[in-house]
Amino acid sequence: MPRGLGLRALIAATLVLLVCAGCSTDTKQNPEKIREKTAEATAELKQDTKAVAQGIRDGLHHDKLVDLNRATRDQILILPGITSQQADRIIAERPYKDAHQLVSRGILSEQQFADIKDRVVVKE
């Protein structure tokens, strides 16, 4: 099965089940109510799909260490909680002797650093 096809099939099946479940509670619903319930179910599914996609993205990149002295902007942005402005600043402030310099240089807070410290490395 091609990658992503299983997720699409799961999403489609979930949508169908949500719509059918909404329809089965009152078989005499008018088309407007069915449309509204379908729109609500679709909106919820869209939010869930975004969360699943982000989780998959995080999971795929979780085991890879990011070298602060060599990583691309996109590789830095994969780190949890890192904004595009912080990624740009991390690149601009290179080179680093140790990862904690992200805090000492005021790029990240201690809490933000704690969230990524196991996923970053500094190679000279």
C-alpha cells in the first residue's frame, strides 16, 4: 500500500462513520441538519488530521540529532517549539561550542532548551 494511502482511507472511513452515526439517530432529519452535521464532523476530522500529520512528522524526525552548527533552517524547525525567527537566529549566531549557548545567547529560554536538549548536538 503506498505511503499515506492508509491514512487517507482511515480518514475517509471515519468521516463516513461520523456522518452515518449522525444520520442513524433520527432517520427523519431534514437535508439541512444532515449537511450541518456533516460540516461539523468534517471540521473535527480536519483538526484531528492536522494533529495526526504533525505527530507523524515529529515521530519520523524524533531520533535524528540536529547539529546546531550545520543544520538547515528546515531541520531546525523540526525541533519542538522552535519558531522561524528562532531558527533564523540560531543560524545567524553560529558557530556554537555547546548547545546550552542557545540559552546564554538569549535565543531560547531554559524551558525551551530543556524541550530540545536531547535532540541537538554541536559538532565543530
